[in-house]
Amino acid sequence: MGQGRLPARCGLGCCVLLLLLLLLGGSGSPGTRLPPRAPWAEEQEPVPEGAPWGRARYEAVKKHLGAVGALSRQYWQYLACKVWQEGCEEEEEKQRKREGEASPIPSWGFPLIGRDYLEILSAWYCSFGRCCETGDCRIINNITGLEADLSGQLHGQHLAKEVVVQAVQGYLQSPRPQKALVLSFHGWSGTGKNFVARMVASHLYRDGLKSDCVRVFVSLLHFPHHNYVDSYKAQLQRQISETLQRCRQALLIFDEAEKLHSSLLDAIRPFMFQQDSKGQQKPMFLFLSNLGGNTINEVALDFWRAGRAREEISLELLEERLQLELQEPAENSYAHSQLLRENLIDFMVPFLPLEYQHVKLCARDAFLARGLPYTEETLDEVAQMMVFVPKEEKLFSAQGCKSVPQRINYFLP
């Protein structure tokens, strides 16, 4: 970034920042290096009124103002690097040179209190809008919030809560992962697969699904015609590549994964191993699929008939059953893709069918989200409007919680 030139996207926020920078220019605190008193204040004799300054005093003033300007530029360069990700490498090189050479401006430093203020300012500025081209400065990785919201808002899915939190947290804490994190969500429609994907995005990125680091692909929406698969493949590869180049931590979500053409699945595979030279890239892939839903439901029904709690169902049991189902002969591309054959999926995350009490909790959340009052009787009425299967037991909601938010419209005054 050139001297005296502001970024083109700089608006009112920059004006505020510049004003504060001017105020910070002379800030200091105990333990920080403060500028010395002006040499003319101690070394020069009083000048008679109207007398010329003289060459010595002129040079002293020039030197002092030059130091002020240098410090102001240093403040601005630091802020630009923090907020807009511009000039960071240049500033690091200058800093190394300053540390290796004697400073031409003695006694001038970068006050620590000024640095603290700039940290606060950059965080404040970023809270209002985009602050860098890469989108990385909008990453928050709030794992604590993700865990809390999954516990409070995702009903009947003890396995999904545990697996998603542990997998994402462990992956982000890994210093140099060898491949992308790949999670495959399986279960009936309405059991919470899309809900969890949205929640992951909203807790890892300040802008959630709108983040430049998040891409969502819906099979029937983005790739509806198999006749154009070659065009789709080139488009998909370009979009994934752009997202990975833009963000070191990208999230790519594929909804209705079972409907993806095999060529598209093959096009995705190489990006799961793509790493930068420093090993700092941490892409994540989420595949959402209805495959395996019947198998998961059969296991849940067997546990219920045996009088066992659904919380006793283990991940190992369901993963084994899912693997067996997906290995059976079928015409589904996803089930027979290289993702499964080469064990590229780190976790198969099963979503259990929802029971009556879970539907009531979904109805409660829907009323609370709209700020509407409700009673237990109202929640029962909403749940009773849903269709439950199998025909004999009427145990599981056929639609999960998918249409619950629309159902409460019947109870509005």
C-alpha cells in the first residue's frame, strides 16, 4: 500500500480510525519508549521576538516532525496489515531491518499501549463488515458456542453432537493435517443434517453461510442435468479452487450428495489432499445424504423394541451397518465413489429418526424463535399434526422436524 493512499474500500470507518491514530501518535505509558523532549527546548537560547530561527533550529524541527511522520506511518501500516491484510510481508521485512540496524531516529519506538488500542480498533472495525479480501479475518472458530448450541438446539442426536464437535475441534487444533476433514452426514430428511451444517458454519465464521470461505452446493440445484456434467465439473473445480486459494480454512458443503454424478465426486477428491507449502490449509468437506436412513431407523427401532434407550446406540454399531449397506450393489454414485473405496471419509455421522418428544422440542424452539407464546397443549397439537411411522408403533416422525416452523402458523392469533 503506497504512502498516503488509503484502500479503495475505506469509508467512514477509516476516517474514524485515522482520527484515533492521530490521537494515538503521542500515546505512551509506563514502560514504553516515549519521544525525547525537543532539542530546541533544552539546547537553544531564547530567541528574540521577530528574530530568524536559524539553520540549527530548522534542522531540529525537521528532524522531530520526520520522527512523528515515521511513527504515524508505522501505526497505519500495522493497522492495514491487521485489518485489510495488506503490506504485512513488507512491514515484517522492515521490522527485521530495524532490529538489525541502528535506528536513524533515536529514542522513537512503537508504544505498547498504541498497539493495544489498534488491536481493539481492528476487532471493532471487523465487527461491522468485511475487512480483508481473503475472508480469513472473519474466522472465529467458536467451538464452545458450537457445542453449547448443539446441546441446546439439536434434539435426539447424541451421536451427531459428540462426533461433530470432537472432529472439528481436533482437526482445527492439528498443527499440520495431511488431508482435509471429511464428514458424511446420513439419515432421513428432517433429522437435522442441514441444521448442523448451518450451525458449524455460523460458529466457525462470523458471516456463517454468507462467508467467502463457505460454499454450499445442492446437487439438484447446481448440477441438475447429467448431460452437462463436463461443464459442471469444470465449474465445480474452479469454484473449489478459488475458495481454497482465498481462505486457508474453507468449508465446502454438498447437500443431496447421493445425487452427485460420479465425475463430480472424482473432481472433488484431489482437493482433499491439496495443501499449501507451509501446511497451513485446513479445508473441511461436509456431505449430506439420505443414504443409510433406513438402516439407521431399523437400529433405533430394534433398540426401542428391546426396551433400550436410544442413547445406548453406539457410533461403531451404526458405522458398521452403514458400511455394509453402502457396499451392497446399487446404482448410486456416492455409495461407490472413491471417497468410500479409499476411506477418505473420516467420520460417517448418523442422524437418528426423531420421536414425538423431539418434535415437541422443535415446536418449542420455533415458537421461541418468533417470540410467540406457547403452552404444552399447543406443542402437543403441533406434534400430533405430523405423520409417524412405522404403522404399528407410530414411533418416528416421517418428516422429522422439517415442517414444524410452518405448522405453528395454524396457531397464530
